[in-house]
Amino acid sequence: MELKEALQIALDNEQKGHDIYKETSEKTQNPIVKKTFNYLAEQEVNHIDEIKKYMEQGAVELNGDKLADTKQFFTSTVSEFKEKTELSDNDIKAHEVAMEMEQSAYNFYKEQSEKTDNEELKGFFIFLMEQENAHYELIQKALDYIKDPVSFFSEEEEWGLDGG
């Protein structure tokens, strides 16, 4: 696959992600889902801009959020909405689709990073892989939390009985 084609596919994937995240945030009644998917839509815009700059300039300063940033976003969002919120079937499906999308994009970027000998381009694809991974983790954690906040905190904090 040519570089230009790979970058165009990446750009199309990010635009598709943005559109789905924005649509989900507008349709949901769940405040956690709304905030999470708005955040993801904003991140996709950042990726779109970075890919376009890379296509135009051949190099770009990579400023995406790291896994620690998405964890911070999640923590602040959860503390903002302490009460149990209702999760619709559409919300669950949106999370599942989003995780599939992020995984697919990750796999594509990984494949492209392994195919290129250009170290700068390899770094760009690895950066995008890290972004997709961080988003996948955020979506998974948000879904786990909304489904069952009590169990989520038990597992996250390793609360429980030792049986001893």
C-alpha cells in the first residue's frame, strides 16, 4: 500500500470515528456517555488535523493525549456523576461499536508501522496506535463503570474478601 493511500485510509477512519462519536453524544440521555463520546469526538478532530498536516508537510508535532490523560478524564467524569445512570441498549451498542472501531484502527496502524522502513512514518503510526489504545481503554472502562459502578470500583481498587 502506498503511503498516500495509507494516510487517506487513516484520515477516513478518524473522520468516521468522529462522526459516530458526535452522533452518539447527541443522541444519548446518559450524561457519562455524552461527556465521554464528546471527548472522543474532539480527540478524533485532533487526529484528523495531525494526519492532514502529515500529508501536507511530511512531519508533524504529535500532541495527542496519552493513556494517563484518558485515565484522568475518566476519573474526573466518574466523580462528576456519582449517581447510577441508566444505560440504554443503544448506549451499550455504541460502546461496542466504538471499541471495535478503535481496535480496527489500532490494527491498521500497527500493520502500516510494520511495513514501513521510514522511521519518522513508523513513529507516526505508533503514535496513532497509542492514541487508539488509550481510547479503547477509556471506552471499556466507561462501559464497565456505567454497567455496574459498585463492582467496577471493587475490581479497580481490588476490594474484596481475602477469605482468610
